[in-house]
Amino acid sequence: MTKDYKALTKDISEYTGELRKVVPDAMNGFYALSKAATADGALDKKTKELIALAIGVTQRCDGCIGFHAKALKDLGATRNEVAEVMAMSVYMGGGPALMYAADALRAFDQFSQ
């Protein structure tokens, strides 16, 4: 089964918007954390997004894969950079991570088209 990460992230975004209406304080807190964690610092944004994609793979989070693959495309990451990080994900996460690493590369490719 091929996953459509563009459609998946669009759908999730709509429902996180709904959550923001119902629990605005919690969602605003999450977005503030996200903004602070991904800001340039000792590590640049692209490196942090590569780490986030790797964590999304090892946690088997389709939405995380989609959002971070798109962010990496927007930040100018290359397919080879994503693939190398996926190799580290598989190394650290074993067989299940391999399945999601393939999906993460697919997500990056979908956003690159």
C-alpha cells in the first residue's frame, strides 16, 4: 500500500486545527515547544529536522514522517542526506525502522515532486 503523505499531512493539519479550537492552551504550548526546539542554535534547522525525521521513523509515526519530510524539502535537504539519516534510523531501530525508513524516503520524494 502506497501512502500519500501530501494528503496525510493535509488531513492531519485540518484536525490539529480542530484541536486548537477545543484545547487552545495545550496546542499553543505544543507549537511554542516546536518553534523553540527547531530554532537555529548549536544545530541548524535542517540538522534538527533530520533528527526529527529519524525519530518519526523509529516511533513509526506517519504524520511525523510527512511533516518532517516536507520541512526537509523546504529547507533544501538532499535525497542523499535523507537516505543517510534513514540508514542511521534502521541501524538504531532494526527491522521495523526499515519499513518506516522506506516510507520516509517516499514521503520526501512525494514532497519533492
